[in-house]
Amino acid sequence: MSSSLRMLSTAIGILGALMAAFLIVEGGRLILWGGSWFYAIAGIALATSSFYMIRRNILSTWIALGLLTATILWSLSEVGFAFWPSFSRLIVFLCIALIATLMAPWLNGAGRQFFSRTVTGATAGVLGVALLAFLGGMFRVHPAIAPDGQSHPRETASASKPGQMEHDWPAYGRTASGTRYADLTQINRDNVRHLRVAWTYRTGDMALNGAEFQGTPIKIGDTVYICSPHNIVSALDPDTGTEKWNFDPHAHTKVWQRCRGVGYWHDSTATDANAPCASRIVLTTIDARLFTLDARTGQTCPGFGDNGAVNLLTGLGPTAPGSYYPTAAPLIAGDIVVIGGRIADNERTGEPSGVVRGYDVRTGAQVWAWDATNPHRGTTPLAPGEIYPPETPNLWGTASYDPKLNLVFFPLGNQTPDFWGGNRSKASDEYNDAFVAVDAKTGDERWHFRTTNHDLVDYDATAQPILYDIPDGHGGTRPAIIAMTKRGQIFVLDRRDGTPIIPVEMRKVPQDGAPAGQYLAPEQPFSALSIGTDRLKASDMWGGTIFDQLLCRIQFASYRYEGEFTPINEKQAAIIYPGYYGGINWGGGAVDESTGTLLVNDIRMAQWGKFIKQDEARRIGFKPTAEGEYSEQKGTPWGVVRSMFFSPAGLPCVKPPYGTMNAIDLQSGRIKWSMPLGSIRDMPIHGFVPGLEIPLGMPTMSGPLVTHSGLVFFSGTLDNYVRALNTDTGEVIWKARLPVASQAAPMSYLSDQTGRQYIVVTAGGLTRSGVDKNRGDYVIAYSLPSE
């Protein structure tokens, strides 16, 4: 053997020995935690192979091949043929076996004669093909639930429902029922690949310094309307994107800068449809004001509120300024504007009321109020000097409206601070994470359904509830509300009285380990329909390679985890899964009304949490932030440290996917398919952007759009793409590169002037990217080329 080969075998052996030492030491730690023995045993085998490689003995190759064989058998026993879990277990030992095989002709000892050039070449060829297959598999989509291969019949495209504008998108969820369904077929599965950018509009309001562009446009007649992060409303030509007017309310706050949508109202009693403010754009602002604007001119409507605006801080008390932020699209229910707002999370006790209010769209006068302490307050006004009781669950999403039942439906969050419930009021416990139905004219409650009992991990219900009539199996339909939650539980209820249509059962959850004063609910509701909620196991730990997977397994063993609702305490970090970002967050879902299919995206990221005394946190140097890893929770005994459940390498400890699109048959409750959504191409990892389209399935933002032609459009991935998926299979059949990432649901309309169908997306960049070059202010419309 030449000196260069001797040096190579020594270097390979030393590298292998270092890896082996890591596996032995850390594998031993895992054994002490009661975990798998495989890692330590594999480390011993690798150490032995490395020793013989340094000695230039053929036993090194035999042991490396034996180690790979044992790893394959172990992997099959733990995860079967699942690609990404297998990848992290096998890729390192596959490379080691390949290198050891290639070195075989230059090694000595008994058994060397077996490794002729032919055998060595064949063995290395098989291992090389396996390695290439693994590397190639990184760029393929691996379904969480594979489609059944069936094509589902579609109803004939129908005329608009009563009161619905056939070609338009007049509300945040297209209609007040929130289905995000466009009964349009011009863009279909056969021609969607020909979509091109038709026009682009720049708002001029860049999503910088904590601002996020999450707006979904609306379209009525000859105008598209969009609001930017600081509530600047722009009116655009639907065929060219040319600006007609804009309105700047000069809204300012440094904390929560976003506008997810505006509302639209038309006076059906007006004798002149073009009269000033006969049609109005309804806008809430981040500094808590309510405006109505003339839809044709953008001028504020005279006679509305005080000098054209309503102060939404009225009645909320002294803690509301700087803590109460309306950001969701307002709901228009007949002549009533329904308003809620975000309350600052986890900062302190004494936050303002989460009251939901209804305002007269013509005058701005408050018509009714609903709050958890007095759900039947209705039209009773506050007494002079009275405020709505603080610290109650709030509406920070968008509500829905059924004009036939004359009911408004809204989701509620949790009382803040979210992680401490020792001083919760009875009212807060009764309504945390609930869906509530109230009379649209009076605000009087009809029913409510709680999706979590005594929420202690920020499981707000925030997605706009979807109203859809589900076949009852007897030739009729049953009016349903589809209530989607951060827990990944999807509660399908009769919207007349809130009784479950899809079964719900109460299950016992852990009851020990909470600190003194922290009350735990003994049971929690679980729907028969859920996505991404499987209980984590040690074998679900990932991390990318065998090394960080091992560290993740040690973390998993050392943290407390007894399934969902594992109590957080001060002694041991607890895993939170589904995490407090979701499940299903504010983006919600869409219903393909032609097939009765719910399309919904989710997040599948685990987090962990641990209590810490505020003075100890200050001593360590933790800085409380609204979205950071430490929340002070002033007024409670504990602050909370929390973060993503990542490996030391910065990769998720739980196996992929981390975000999916799901298709669910609403009549049977069967999940038709579940596909990973998004790649790592544009996702910074320790400041490095990989630039590789590896479709792990990444956390998703916002929601989907579904069309009658069997397409679901989605843009809220962490890579810079808008995609169209086949609703039967989940296959991506078109995608287009965006200048920056999008955080908003797409919308679609048919132009009254040209008859062209458009898909419109807004793009403002990755959430909290911290890099100005990755931020934007884009409104982009796609259409088919003109013939």
C-alpha cells in the first residue's frame, strides 16, 4: 500500500473513531434515560471498524457492511419504509459502508481474497445506487397519506347562490360563510400550467421592522381592494392593476403591524347605486379605529363615527392602548360590522377585555356587545364610566355569518397570559378556545362550543369558521360549522345548536406535575376528525443524521411528554405537540363545494416549555418579547421559557413533514390525502439559505383557495412559490416563483370587462426574517395568455 493510501485509511479510521466516540458516549446517555441501546452498540461497531481501518485490515469492511445491515433491520423495525425517518438512520452508515468497500482492495488480512475487483465493484455499485436513490429521494414528495387514486365526481358549475356576486370575491373568505370556493372553471387542470403574470402592483408600504403583509384582496365589480401592513387601502383596476385611489389612515404602532383584509357593504335600499357611500369598504386599523370608505372614491363616509372614524378603544379601559390590535378582516353581517382584536400575549395580567362588538355600518354606532362575563349583554350599553371586564378570551380572527339563521359565528382565543391559569375567572374558562354563535342583530348568544378545557398552552381558536351544508345521508343536508383549531382537531358541529355532527369524545389527560396553584382540566375534547395529532414516540425523533437524531432522542427522553396536555412545570421541560403555532392557525381552510371536500393546511412543529421565576430569568439575562423564547407573564408566579423542539444543529427533532395540505371528505370524515407542502429552498438555516428544493413540507401560513375546476391554490409556504394542486391527488401541477415569500391566502375572480379569470397573490416576505432584502409589497395577478 502506498503512503498516500496509508494516510487515507488512517484519516478515514480517525474520522470514524471520532464518530464512534460520539455514538458511544451519547448513546450511553440515552441508555441511562431508558432509551434505545442501538446507538451505543452501533458506536462500538463503528469504533471496531475504524480501528481495523487504521490497521488496514479487511475486517474494517466486513464490520462496516455488517453495521449497515444491522442498521437497515433496526430501521425497518422502527419506521418501516418511511423515507425521511429511514434517511436519518441510514445515510451515514451507508456512506461508511461504501467508503469501507472501496478501500477493501488495499486492505490486508483473512477474507481479503473475497473482495476481488468484481465483488468490490458490484458491492460498491449496489451501495452507490442506494446512496443515489436516497439523495434523489430528497427531492421527491413523500405523502403523509397517499391519495387513493380515485377521481371524484364534480357537480356542474352552478349559478351564484342568492345574494352572491358570481364573478367577484366580495369578502375575506369570498362569502361570509368563509368557504374560499370560487365557482370558476376558466383556469383548469389542463391549462393551469400556462398561467402567467398579468399584472403586478406595489403598495409602497414595505413589510419592515416587524410588519407583515398578510392581506387577501377582495374584488367587487370593476375594482380590486387591498390593505397593506399599515392599513393603507388601495383600489385597483382588476385587469391592469392600475391604482384608482388609495387611503392612508396614518395608523401607527410598533408592535403588531398587519392588515389581513377589508370588508365590503352595499346599501340594498339605495335608489342610486352610485350615490356617495352607497357601497363602502370597511377598514379596521392597528391603532384601533374603524372606518368606512366610499368604494368608488376612497373618501371617508360622512356621518360615520366621529369625523369619519370610530374609536375601538372605547370601553376597554386603561390597559388597551398598545395592547389591543384589530388586524383580521372585519365581518359584514347584513348592516352590522363585527369586530374583534388581538390582545398582547403572555406579557402580564390585567389585559383588556376580549369583547366582540357589532357596529352599524351606516353610522358607526355600537349596536351590541358580547363578552365572556355577560354573554347575553346584547344591546345593553355600558353605564357611564363602565368598561368591559378585562382578561377575557378574544376574537383575533375573522367571524362568519349565516343570513338564513341570522347568526354570527366567531372563534375565541385564550385568556392571557396563556401558560398560567391559576387565577382564571370562571367566564374565561368557560369560553377559552370556544366557537360562539350570536344573533347578528342583537349579539345575544345562542350557543357556544369549547374546543379546549382550561387551555394552558396557547391553543387559541382563530381560523375563520367555515359554514357548509353537509349531506345528511337521507337526501337532505345539515347546516354545519367547520371549527378548525391549533390542536389539529377539526370539530364539525350543527350550526343551529352546536351539537357535534362528527363525534367528539372526552378523554382523560395528565393530572400530575403542575406547580402549586396551577389547575389542570381532567378531560379534554377530541374530535373523530383531526390532522397531525399522532402522539410522538422516540422513533419519531429525526434531526437529519444519526448524530443529531441521537441528541433529539436524548432530549425527548429527558423532557416530560405524556401526549397532548403534558403539564408545564418549573422542574423539567415539557414537550408541546401539537405546538402553540398549530395545527391549524389563523389561515383556516377552504371547501370545494362541488365535491364536499375540505382543503386545509397545517403546521406540524413541536415546541417545549418550562416555567422560570421572573427574578431568575432577569439574573440569567432573558429578555421578554411578544414572540420570543421568554415571556414574563407579570402578575403570575412564573415566567415561561419556550422554544422550538430542535436539535443542536438547528433541525427539527420530529420527523417531517412540518406542513401539509390535506383533503378531507366532509360526509365520511375520511382524509383523502395529506401532502407535504413547501421546500427548504428559501428558508434560512443559521443564516445560510440552502437554495435546494427539498420538499420536506414546511410550516404553512394563511390558507388555501379552491376552484370548481378541481384546483387548490396556495402561497403561504416558507419558500417563494405559489402553487396549484390537483384536489383529487394533492399533486402540484403548477407553481410560479414569487419575488419574496407570501403569507396570505390567494383569491380569484372573473373580470367583468374582459371575461378573464385571475388568481391574485400578495407577497411581503418570510415572517420575521429580519432581512430587508427578503421583504416586499407585491400584489401579483396571474391569468392565462390572451388568445
